[in-house]
Amino acid sequence: MARVWTRGGTRRLGRQFAWLWGAYGTSALGTGLAFGAFPLIAVRVLGAGPAEVAALASVGAAVGAVAAVPLGPWVEFRRKRPVLIAADLARCAALLTVPAAFALGGLTLLQLLLVSAVVTAADITFRAASGAYLKTLLPAGDLLVANARFESTTWTTTVIGPPLGGAATGLLGPVATVAADAASHLLSALGIRAMGGHEPRPERRAAARARAGDLLDGWRYILADAPLRALFFNTVLFNGLLMATSPLLAVLMLGRLGFAPWQYGLAFAAPSVGGLLGARLARPLAARFGRHRVLTAAGTLRALWPLGLAFPGPGTPGLLLVLGVELGLIFSCGVFNPVHAAYRLERTAAGRVTRTLTAWTVTTKAATALLTALWGVLGSLLGPRTAIGLAGVLLLATPLLLPRRAVALPEPDPVPPGRT
């Protein structure tokens, strides 16, 4: 375990966590820079139409999620740092094929689909392995602190990444941000390699042969635990419905309402400041009101905002409406996400973290892909505004899936003044 101390009211999580946090921030910045890069390349370089862009968004993610299923039990019984490094290097190598093919004049939509699938599978593996590694690195009482810092980093890079990526695309061409994203994963791998320290070796007997049933073990574990099961269905449905409306909102704002691309980008980048604020408040709110109350309140509040995205009009009032709705939504998610992530790690047995997180993320990716395709059809039949409104109404029901009562959690380790 990392040694933890306080100094001036700031919780210190040790050198190894600092390296892990830095690697996460570097990778997240690269992802922010490359936000929307594949659809942009598909449209501007390959001349893809709406159906092909939708396929790129959904099929690549779905294939990657399926490919990640057997990796969960395989990773569970192996040291996690080498897996994290390998996942970063896999993402780097896959992404680098895009600027290489572009330079040689051989870039195709099929290649983008394959790269998207590889990156998705590596993303899922990295997230699951990093969650398991974090649980061995820190005591249970500091998991909320760590996840709040990750959440703050995510929203910070969301604020600065897409605008910088847009400028880089304008100056250097459509594949520049993909190359930058690849470089960020390489730097992340180097940072994780530099962490040092000892990681416990999993039992050789368990690692010797993976059983076929291990592929489903993550789902069995989630469904057998009532609080985890409730959060699982809540987050899968919420994330899927919310993400399913993103293409429709782009069609509505950039098409029918006539917003310029920079206005569309501003509508989602600027409110990310709310996510940073929410993540900073998550720990003190949980300390004052209790984690269950914060989880329930933030989980309910975040479900109230998306319905407003069905009502923007043209011009400045419409843009301000989207900005306000996104600000409230992202702030609520900024509070909810780290509390939820810490609770999930604390609730999951140490020997099952990777399989559980893999099952969780695979289901979320697959559900998002399915709902995105379904809402694309609904948007064509009913119009984007009506389809967005329907998703907003369904999202209002998601708080019913949150745990109804507080459940026992491991008590945080006491941290007296000075090192423990």
C-alpha cells in the first residue's frame, strides 16, 4: 500500500499514484485532442455519408467490446502494470497506422473501423486493469480521493483538449490529432513503466488455466450483489441513452438550427468546467452527507437535465440553453462519477475486480452502440428533436434503479497528522 499523509489539508497518495495519475492525464489529454477525429476523417477525407459515420461510431465500439470479453479473466490473474503498458502500446500502434496510411494514400473506412475496435478493446482492458491496480495501490479510504482526481483530470482535458485539437486540425491536417493521441499513449506507457514498486504476483494455480465460465464471472458477480446490480443497470441505461442522443443533437444544432461548428464545440467544452467543480466537491460532500445520499442525489439530478436538450431554438438563446443544460448535467456527473467508481471498487472483492470492471464496461459499450443505432432510426422516423425528447423522458426513470438504502462500506483508514 502507498503511504498516505496530510499536509495543509491536502491528501497525499504517494509517488506511485502520482506517476499513475500523470500517465492518466497525459492519455486523457491525447484523447481530448483527438475528440471527433475519426468522424471528421471519415467525412472530409473518405467522403463517408451519415450511415457510414454511424457505423464507424457503433460497429467499431461493439466489435471492440466483444473482443475485450475474454481479456477480463485473462488479465485478472496477471500483474496489472505490464497489462497497462501493453494496452497503452497497443493503442499507440493502432492509432499510428492512421497517419501512416493517410500519408501513403491508402486510408480506408475499413481501417478506421478496425483501429476503432482495437482501441476500444484496449481501452476496456486498460480501465479494468487500472481499477484492479488502484485497489492494490491505495487503502480503501483513499479510493474516493483518487477517483475524484481522475474525474477532475478528465473534465480538465475535456475543456482544453477539443479546442486545441480543432486548432491543430486546421493548421496541420485531419490526422494530426490522431498522431498526438498515439504519442500520448506512448508517454502514458513510459510513465507507468517509471512507477516502480512491487506488485503482488497473482496465484500461479489460478493463472495456469482460464475456465470458459470465467468469461461470464464478472456478470455473475454483479448480478449476485444487489447494490452493484442496481448501480450497474442505472449506469448502463443512463450512459447508453445519453450517448445515443449525441449524433441527433449534432444534426439538430449543426443542421436545422444553423449553429457554426465552433458554437457546437463551445456548447460541450465550456460546461466541462462544471465537471471539474463537481469532482472537487465530491469528497467533501460525501464526508458531510454520506456517500449513499450523495450518490442518490447526484444520480437523480443528472437524470433531470437531458430532457432540456430537446428544446433549444436558433441563435444565442438556443446556444445558452444548451450551455446551461450541459453545465448542470456535467456538474451532476462530476459529483456522481467518482463516488460511484470508489464505491464499485470498495464493493468488489480484490480477486474479481478486473473481470467485474470488464463486464461493466463491455455492457456499457455494447448498450451504447445498440441504443445509438436505435435512436438513429428513431431520429429518422420522428425527427431528432422528438427522439432526443423521448430519451430524456426515459432518463427520468433511471434514478429508480439506484440503491434504495445505504449499504455497508469499508470504513476509511484513519489518517492522523503526519505520515501513517
